[in-house]
Amino acid sequence: MGYMTSPPALADIDGDGDFDGTLRRIKAGTGITMSLSNNILTINSSASGGGGVNFSDGAPSDGDGDNGDINIDYTNGDIYRKTGGAWSLLDTIPSIGRTRRFVATYNVSSWGAGKFGINSGKYYFHKASFPGCTTVAHAEAYLATTGFTVGTRFIFQNIDNLDSIAVYRVTDSTIHTNGDAGYDNGTVGTEHVGLVLTKESGDDFSADAKYAITTTIPLNFLFDSSGNATISADLSIKEFILTTAEGSTSNTNITTIDSWAITTYRSAKYEYHITDTGADPDEYQTGELMVIHDGTNSKHNSYGVIFTGTAALGTFSTDVSSGNCRLRFTAANTNAMAIKVARKAIKV
């Protein structure tokens, strides 16, 4: 007969962080129970004394755990304590991940708590999907606090298939709630927020799959496969702004194409082009303008004008009205015309 022995387990006897003895005995105590089966020792936190720690995927069920226990919702960091047979939210684990991450299940048949889905062009998220939110107003506040606006990305990762990721971009900053135009309460009910998202890349959603959803700090740059960037918002650089505007006309009345606050900007330079789709063939015009104001009146200079037809398609003028300097266009005929401008303005 032979015997196999194993070395004793090392232990930190005096609690100074260093091993200085061996573990000789394991003893059950208050809040701790032990069981031995098939030579396997199991040590459990005992509910009889309270203080047990539980983990859950979402809010814990009142049927789980015992009074005095703590429960950690590992999907969002909520900490619950059980008293009187019911769990109540005690605290949260703060983190960057918690601030911008939540978990929801893709809806294919119902619109209950913890679900999200698409209906009539909007993505609806149940109020309780967002961390710590119990009302629609809380959900709106959460989105506002995290900087929800055009350019925010929603990154969806399938919890059961971590390689399955989809990226959506916010293309409308409106948070649709019950009572707003375009909110479909007849289908989704009243406890959701509706968001306008556009898919940029990644996989399609899987039916009834649970997703970890991360929202990003708003970024209005779009990158193509070659790394070229497109910005879908105004670009400000210190005292300078670059933006665009457009307008249209099919008459010879004066039309305002662009305007800017006279208390913010003193001068601007425009580059423009005009398309006359009523001509046969289409005619085009391009040119540049310099504009300045003194708070009461404006002056401008138009130069570099080129047109493809026999005459200019129209003329530009400027004025100051209601605190704004305006760029205005008067067409030379009643053909349908589209006017696009790029403005570079310098602050006062």
C-alpha cells in the first residue's frame, strides 16, 4: 500500500501580508457554513447570519438570498441589500464603464423592461435599460448627462458572442418620448425613449440576444475605409469657424441663404456655387464674397464670378437684421435654383 501526501497550505497568521505559518484547521463560524462531499470541501456564506454576497444578471429576485445579504448586479454595478424579504437599491459602483454602459435585450416580440428594438425608423429603449433609471425622465436625464447628441455612437456587443459587434451613430439629437410627434405608443407603449440611429458598421442584431451597449463621447467625424475624415458639424478653431449653408428659389424675390450673429462674428468669407436646373442644359455659377459689418450696416465685395451660361444666374446682397448679418440672393429668372455656400467667419 502506498500513500500520497500534500504539503500544508500556507497562511498569514499575523495578517501582515506575508506567509508565516501553515493552515491547520478550517472551522465554520458565524455566517460561514461548510460541507464535504466526495472529498470536496465547499465553503459557503451562510444566510442565517446575514451578510452573504450574491451576484445577479440584472436586479435580484426577492426569492433569492436572505435578509441581510448584499447583491451586486454585475451588468451595471448596482448594489442591493435585502431586508424584510425584499431587495432595495443600496448604492452603485462608480466607473467610467458604468457611466456609459448598460445592458438590454434586442426585442422581437415584446417591449417590456430591459428590451430595445426598432419601430418606424426609431430605436426604442425601455427606461429601465439605462443605469439607475426608473422613469422616462430619468432615462432622458441619463442621456443628457452623458452628452447625447448628433455624433454619439452606440456600440452593441452581443454578450453571448463577443465577436458580434455593431456601431450605430446618432443622426438626430431629439429624444422622443410618449406624447411627442413620431413616438409610436400604440406599438411600444409609454415607457420608452425613441432615438434616431444610423448603422455605420458591424453585424445585424440577433433575435432575443442580450447586448452590452456602450455610448461614446459625441464625435462628428466619419472615416471611410481609406482613413479620410468627413465632419458633419461646424468646425471651430479658436477665433475662426468653418460652416456651410444652402437655400433654393424659383422666383426673383430676395432669399436669405445664410446668417450669423453680429455680436459673435465681425467678418466672413463665402465661396458659393449655384445650380440652375430650369435651364437646358443646366447652368452653373461660382464665385466668392467678402462681408463685414459695424453692428448697424454691412458691406460686401463679390469677385471671381464665373458662370457657364450667357449671363449670371443672380446677385448677392447683405444686410444687418435682428442682430444677424444676412447673406441674401436674388435670382435673375424664375428657374429652379439651388444655392450652396461655405462660410469662413472670424469672431469679433
